[in-house]
Amino acid sequence: MVMAKKYQPKYRNLIKKLRQARHEVGLTQVEAGKRLKKPQAYISKIERGERGVDAVELAELAKAYGKSIIFFLE
């Protein structure tokens, strides 16, 4: 995995957990994007570290993946 920017370890962990949560529910990036009404590139850029995630987006991702926000922040 190559990230476009050098992020703090906690943010790298968030990205890792987002990918993990998507895999756990068995969604492809395309399917996750459809669930969020976003293009596949939106998911891809987040998971590659090319796009940041704000609190509202994190809440939407958590809901789509059936996780609490705390899961991503621990």
C-alpha cells in the first residue's frame, strides 16, 4: 500500500480499519461507493490516503459498514 501523503500513525490506522471494515462486510469498492452514493474512486482515494475523511464522512462510512465510529478511532 502506497499512501500519497505521510500521515500520522493514528490516521494510517484509520485508513487500515476502513479497508478492513469494508472487507469484513464483503463489499467491493464499487459496492461500498453505491451504498454511499459515491463513485468507486471516492472509496479508493480514501483507502490509498489520497483523500482525507471528515467526521461526517466517517459517520457515513461507519454506518455503511455496520461499525461504530469508535471502532475506527481506537
